[in-house]
Amino acid sequence: MYTIKGNTSDWELVIGLEVHCQIISKAKVFSGASAEFGAEQNTHVSLVDAAFPGMLPVLNEECIRQSVKTGLGLNAKINKYSRFDRKNYFYADLPQGYQISQLYYPIVGEGFIEVHTSEGDRRIGVERLHLEQDAGKSIHDMHPSKSFIDLNRSGVGLMEIVSKPDMRSPEEAGEYLRQLRAIVRALGTCDGNMDEGSMRCDVNVSVRKVGKTILRDREVKNVNSVRFVMQAIEIEANRQVEVYENGGTVRQETRLFDPNNGETRPMRSKENAHDYRYFPDPDLLPVILTDEYIEQIRASLPELPEAKKKRYVAELGLTDYDAHVLTLDVETSRYFEEAIIGQDAKKVANWVMGDLFGYLNKNGLTVSNSPVSAKNLGALVGLIADGTISGKIAKEVFEIMAETGKEPAVIVEEKGLKQESDTGAIEKLIEEILSANQDKVAEIKAGKDKLKGWFVGQIMKASGGKVNPALANQLLDKKLAE
């Protein structure tokens, strides 16, 4: 159990996450304006998004379909009746003066996500998924005394996925977020790019003495990476413990996480539902779904990360850990599955998680823009398997592949790296090395078998690493027996 050591006693964490996932849809949720990211400011704004008088919202059915699809991927109940409410508050980037959301009747009910941590597997409950519109964006860094508003994001469809307070450590929260991102990416309902804001996380953190049931909820808003979520939880929890143990009271408030200074700062006092004066939106009818509609979407679901992980273990012989890593990202699993065609899956997994990931991380790349294609990586593993090259030479070939994008067989031919398998030539080389080291030969015959490794090293060195190590060992034993 993860605990925080206080001065007087041990404290445990109670964590819940509210994750806003931007829906993959060409148009916004209540207008026909484009939902594409990255356009020039205020160019994707309809009269509805800008809240011109008399402009009425029209529900985008694709956002409904994507929400249902996500709910099914979260093992959740799909509510056949859902309704939109107005959440009233004033802010400059909210031109209507209210946000259209779903408080009382969300489109998706309770579900769960399986997470895998160092302490074992756990099931984290999902409370609900509701559909809502995004607000615009306030820009404060363009002028020292002015703020600017970009409404391109105003009205973009969001799925707010609310977990139950089931997480008990930063690790569990980080893994929950990774699994959620893997699910929505696999479904094609959200791209999960936290750095672009298409997936944003509000963290609810409480601390309580071990064995107690009292909860004190504190929210940290808009944390934009898994690493920052885990940092924010630990920092905020330690802050709360320090306040309580010094005799203070932790205020019910919303805070911001500052990763540069490693602290959370107060933003505003925590709101309750009545502060927003929720009421049913009079311009939108309730959403009524049929069983046929839900089952049609269920039938279209792709293989999800958890099912894919189990298949990798059962059919490909991978370890739980390797299967978990390879299914966390849909692009990685696609790459892996293309690379293993005709190859040993375990060996390909080792290359993907070792040399490939190492190269990509070092160069700030992802699998989707890897200079080494999945087909070429698989071919490289094949050249090792058929004895064309050794594992050592393969690493050299990989580096050239990463630099040039060339096929491994072409590189091996151009560089003359093909492994030497001519037994006659290898035997002659071994004879020369044995002849030059008769003292060590005598030691081996006297029982010092470890020196065989030294001779194999000399063989590899003399051949430029081109001799098949297994063949070298076999022929060395033969010559020593003679």
C-alpha cells in the first residue's frame, strides 16, 4: 500500500480523475464549424459558437456515436436516455455565458478500466462519461496588459470521463491515464495528444489517516501530461499532510499545478452544482438511443488494448510486461504486428522495446515517424535468425537503417557484413589462433574450460565479427578434440 509518512502517523491517498477527451469529429458538437486543431485564431467559428442572438444548436450525431463507442470500450452501461443541461458561469472565453453539458442524465453510466502496476492488477471504476462542449481559449502572453480570445475551440465536442475515487497512488493514477489514452486511441474516438490539449486531466486528491474513511476533496485543474499528473498528486498530497499535521485546515478549493516550481497554487474556491444553476437546455431535445443502435456500434469495435495484451501472451508467448508495453499505444501495436510477419515474435519484441525505443527516445521521435519501418525491422530479425548476420552486426546495421532508411539486406551487401559460414575458412582461422596460443591450449586440456570463451573472442575479433558464434564454438571444440 502506498502511504505518506507524516510526523504523527501514516496517511493514505484517495484519488479520482476527471479526464476531458476531445472527440474526433470533423465538425463541432452543436455547429458545422470545423473541429480541426491548429488553424489560425478565430477562423473555425460559426455564429452558434460565437453565441450570436437567435442561433440555435444542432446536435452532431457523430459525437453521440463516438461517445457510445467510448463507453463500450470502458465496459460501461450505455444510457438509452440522456439530456443536455446548461452550466451557467461567466468567463471571457465562454461567449454564451453557459456551457452545454450533461449533469443529471449522462450518455454513459458506470464502467471500469483494468490497470497494471508494480503492486498487481486492479480494476478502477468509471463513474460516468458525459458529452459537453469545450470553451474557447484565453491567450495572456501576446501583450503585457491585454488578454486575447480564440474561439476556434469553442463548441468542440468533449467527453468528460469521471473515475471513481478508487486510485491510491500516483502510479495507479498514471497507469489509469495511460490505459484510458490507449483505449480512446484504439477506438479512434480521441487522439489523446495531451500536449495539444485534446486530452486534459483534472486531479482530485484527498488524504486521510490509514484506516479512516473521512474524505477531503481537492481538485488540481488542467494537468497536461501523465508525468505531471503523478507529480501533482504527490506534491498536493504532501502539502495537505503538512497542513493537517501543523494543525491547519485544508480549504475546499481548486488549485493549479506549477511544474516549474514543483507546487500547486490556489485558483478559486471549490464550486458545488448549485453554484452553476444547472437547468435543462431548452434548445436541445433529449437523446434517445435504441438497443439496435448500441449493438451496431458494439459490433464495429476494434480489438481493445486489454484483449490484445491477453492475445499476445497466449498466442505469441510474450511476457505480461512486454505485452502491456506493446499495447499501450495503438501505433506501437500496429508496428509490432507488421514487424512479426514471418518472424519470431519474442525476438521482434526485444528489438522494438530495446534498440527501436532507445533510438526514438534519444531523437525525440515516435513509432509513427520512425525512420526504421516495421517491415525492415522484421527483415533485420530474419537476417539474424537465418545466420546471415550476428546479433552484434545487426546493431550496426540498425544504426545505418535509422540513418538511411535502407533495407537491411541492402546494407549488409553494400558493407560486406555477411556472416562467414565457410567452415573451411573458419577452421583455418581457428588453427592459426590455436597455433599462436599453445600455452592457453595446454591450460584448456588441463581442465580450464573458461578459456574457450577467450578463444571465441579472438576468433570473432580476427574475423571482424563476421563468424557465426555458434559455428565458431562448434569448430573450436572439434579442433581442440583433435
